[in-house]
Amino acid sequence: MNVIWRTLLTIWHAKAMLRRRGPIAPTAVGRVRITTLPTDLDLLGHMNNGRYASLFDLGRFDLLIRTGFWDVLNEKKWYAVVASETITFRKSLELWQRFTVESRLMAHDDRSVYMMHRAVVKGEVYAEMIVRARFLRRSGGIVPHEELFAALHRPDTLSPLAPWIAEWAAASALPSTRGEAPSVWE
């Protein structure tokens, strides 16, 4: 439950930054300062592996708001969903340790946008997560990227999709929601 307060504070701060400084470029790196709290810890005394994804959401909210995506999404009745994600851990975050969540839109393919999140302490990467997300319409269907960037009044300046990201996306994909996906253990 404590992440809800962090989320609300992050949203409030990002909206204030947007009002004061205007929108940042879609390719900018967003940064959110966080402290590891007792409620973030697992039984071993370091940040729980599941908590990283929740705290990386704060970076995603910050970046969506500060680029102007958030307002466009709400106006158009669009929303983003995470299709897949993977995280790699390098070092543990300990109690009361301050770190920065760095977030950046990396690339896109014909259906998804790819974002990178990092937990960084004094310039050193402790953990890194890649997220594949889709923008959907509340009325149904995927929002084409041309329409997304046109609604933002921004050119598509994201880098081409790196081959390793395309391979990861293909390897981690599950069947379409329209197809069957039986749980069979072999």
C-alpha cells in the first residue's frame, strides 16, 4: 500500500515540473529519487525483487507525464499496458539507501513501445529492466504509433529497435488473447 503514496507524490511532482518547465523530449531520460523503505525489504534485508517493478512504475509515470503523453492518453481515452518485462539484478539495494530510477523510451516496433528502467546509485547501475508496452484504446484496439506521435505533435524520434530487443520480445511472447493458451506442463 505504501507505493500508492509514492505514486501520488511522483504524479504531483511530475505535473509540477511539466507546468514549470514544459514537456521534455520523448527520448529524454527521466529521473526519480527514491529511498529504500522497510516495507520494500524481503526477509534477507534487501529490496524485494518484486518491489523493483513497482518502483520502476514511478519512473514510467514521471516520464509519461513530463513528456506530455499522460495528458494525451487521458484526452484520447487511451492507456498503456505492460505486455512483457524482464529485469536483471547486479547489486542489492539496502535499507534507507537512496537511489535514482532512470527511465527512457528506447524504441518501438509495429505494436509495442520499449522502455528501459534502471536503479542507479551514485552513477552505478544496480538493476535494469526492459518493458514492452502497448497503447490501447478504451473502446478497443491498439493505438498505431503514427497516431500516437501525431497526437503528441512530436515526430517519432525513437531509435530503431535493437535486434536483441526484438529477439527478447519474440522469445517472451505468449499467444494472442484471441488464441488458446492452455497450461500444459511437460
